[in-house]
Amino acid sequence: MAITSKQRAYLRGLAMNEDTIIQIGKGGVTDNLVMSVVDALKARELVKGKVLESAMLTAREACDELCGRCGAEGVQVIGTKFVLYKRNDKAPKIELPKDRKKT
């Protein structure tokens, strides 16, 4: 399920207070990195990452690749930092605002 722009804005606000826990270096997006991102998404639902200067990827490329491999949503990419979101179906921690449909 894709998140709406209102939900994306809400998640961006929450991400401001999060620490950067993912760092992608010259090794790129490895299987070990993907496994640690999946574990972090299960525990936190919202994860912030950074692409180091030595990496051969841009932040957008790294975000898109991690989204595809982890089944997450890319919330934002600014400079060398990016934010990922994936809802934990068993124990959700973040309650997204509901999308009001016009009738």
C-alpha cells in the first residue's frame, strides 16, 4: 500500500528526531546491509540512512534499491540522507493519519 502525501509529511516530521543508523559506504547495498535494514524496520518502522562520499551510489539510488529489496517505502531523500518506512503488521508503533476521501 502506498502512503499518501499527508502521511509522508507526517513521517518526515517524525524522522527529524531520528538518528541515522544506516551508513552505506564503498561496498554499496550488500545482503548483510539489507538484513540489518529489515531488522531495523521491524523494530522501529522508520529508519534514517546516509550514503558516504566513498559510495558509488547516490542517496536516491540507495533508497530505491533498499525499498525494492526490503519492501519499504521511501519517505524522503535530501542530499546524502534518506528515510525509509515499513509498517510492522504484528506490532505497529507509528499510527499514520487517515486519508480523508472527498465525497
